Amino acid sequence: MPEFLRLVSPAEALARWLKALPESRRGEVESQDTPGSLGRILAEDVVAPHPLPPFARSTVDGYAVRAEDTFGAGPSAPSYLRLVGEVPMGRISDIQIHVGEAALVHTGGAIPEGASAVVMLEDTQTVPGGEIEVLSALGIGKNVIRLGEDIQEGERVLEIGQRLRVQEIGGLMALGRTRVSVFRRPRVAILSTGDEVVPAEAEPQPGQVRDVNSHTLAALVLRSGGQPVPFGIVPDDPETLFQAAQRAKASSDLIIITAGSSASARDNTAEVVRRLGAPGVLVHGLSIKPGKPAILGMVDGVPVIGLPGNPVSALVVAGLLVTPMLRRLGGDNRPTITAAVPARLAVNVPSEAGREDYLPARLEGSPEGWIADPVFGKSNLIFTLVRADGLIRIPADTTGLPEGSRVDVIPFD
């Protein structure tokens, strides 16, 4: 199998995979109520139908005034202004502010015509005769949000391909957009292979193990914006796997096959990918630990990935490759932001030059900052990840890192 002898870095593998994806493979569009669109990818540009705020508003409880009437005011030389009324909440007042006048206004209330600033209540005193003392000078616009200060009418406020976060939901509702167009979540077929694999609810017999990968990968797909479609456990038979993969290809945007990707005689995944469609296998083998025997392919426009059967290997590779592919399939065109946690290594960590290593680690606090304590264990031990807070990436150009080295820990969500 010559492909397996040509290991490539995860970055190069991802670049090949994404390049082979047809431009037309952006998801279908559907309408979604705005409160339920959190985390979805916007399929339209949103243009403001009106300015925000739609009227000038006060940011404090106080008095609406002409700023010029307060110039030079202070505790020892206050300005005296005549109180002409109170601005009602929830509507525009017919009060007009002239020279030497003020009107009581509450936080969020509309600024009456003629006023250019708001003096806070605590900077005033009431005096007999219907007047107030202003004890501080104000600049024009002080304590006022101008009409359209947040958004102007006709301004493009959200762009196609943008993931809707909590703040975008609020912005849409402020504009009266109770429904939006979003891209359909990519459908991801998950096939778990192996004669020794049984459903999680089964009692394993000697020599059998419960299916872990179908469930961890489904959770990763959900977290990454996809819709997992389980295809069950497939036995170690090339023809059975091919038939299952064909069904998955007909109804899915991405196919994940776990196990069967090693260089052993029981390897079926690479041959299945070749038979499924063109161009077939793009990458077979990554310069990475864990996850070296992964397979990437494209079959008639449908991306397919073969992951190692070991749970740790499968999750590490899926996080590096499946997640960005799902972003592309789902129409997400924003750059990925990864907030790594800077830390110091608790112990020496060995590695081999020429491959990237991803090592689970716990984060422990100290007076000097975070300490990264590696969780050592084989790649078929899922609880090495359960015990960890994130992954340390050890670059390919090093033979290890000494105790005390500065590392970035990529946190698990």
C-alpha cells in the first residue's frame, strides 16, 4: 500500500482534503426562527431596516439639558435651570428644551427636542421655585446615545457564512428579525467497524468491546454544527462495508468510518474508498501520534475519512480534520479562533522528530500560572481523555520538551 509510506502532516492533509471538495458543496438553505438559530450558519446578508437606536436615548437617570447651559458649572458656581417637565418612558415627549431649561429623564428615555446632554441626578440639587442646580459642566452628547449610534439604516450588519452567537441573536431581535435563513446542518454518516465491537448497551463477551467511537464522534459532530447519522456496527467484511458506505454516500454530506484503517491485512477502508468513487484516496497516513493510519478521501464530491479504531486516536484526528471540514460543508467562512491556555510542563515529555504529537494533559493552578501535567496512556484508553483538560501539541521538529517548557494546551470544549 504505497500511500501509507508517504505520511503527510495534518495541515497538508487538511489542505488536500478541502481543495478536493467541490465549490458547490455548500449546504442547502432553510428558514429558522431566530431564537432557535444559535450556533447556526447564516445563509444571507442582514441589512438594518432602521437605525439603532431609533431615537436618541439617555444612558442615566437625570435631566435633559442644553450642554451650553452648563459650561463653567461646578459645586461652587452651579448653573440654575428651570424644570419644565418629565419625559415619559416608552414614547416621544412633546417637551422642547430652550435656553435655561431642563426636563427630568430616566435611563433609556427619549431625549427631548433641543436637549444635547443629560446631567446625572447626583450632579444636581433641586431648589425652591421649580429650578435645579447643575453642579458639573457637560460636553455635547454627554450621557446620550445618539440616533443610529449603534447601527445606521441600510448598513450590512451580518454576513453570509457567519456563525450566530448569543450577541447575534440579540442584534437580530433588536432589528425585528424573528426568522433568518441558515445553512442546513451537514449530515454525517458514522460507520463503526469490527467483529469485536458490540453496542454500548450490550454486555461484552470475552474478546468483545463496547462501541465507543460512534458515540464520541456523534458528540463531536453535534458540537461542530453537523447532524450525526449512525449507520451502526459493520463487521470486518469488505463487501458489507462497501454496501454500507454506498448507502451512506447517497444520503450524507460526509462519511466517517472508524477502525479498519491500519496497515494490517484486515484493512478494508482504503479499498472501499477507492471503490466508492473518484478520485478516491487522497491521503493514507499522517505524520502524527496518535492517529498515524488515518485515511482521507473524496468520492464523487462526498468527503470520507477513515479513522483509527482506538478512541483517543479517532478523537484527536477528528478534532483536527473533521471539524474544519464540517465548517466548510456548513457554509462557515469565518476564521477559526482557538483559545489555547499557556502553561508550563510538569515533567519531561519525549517525542520523535518528524511527527506531531498530541498529548492529553491536566491543567493545575499555581502561583506562577497554569501547570500542564501530561496524562500518559495508550491510544485505546478513552479515560486518558476523560482525565485530561486538553491536548498539548508537540511540534514535528523536536525530539521532546523538557520540564518547565512553555506549552499551549488546546482545551476540550
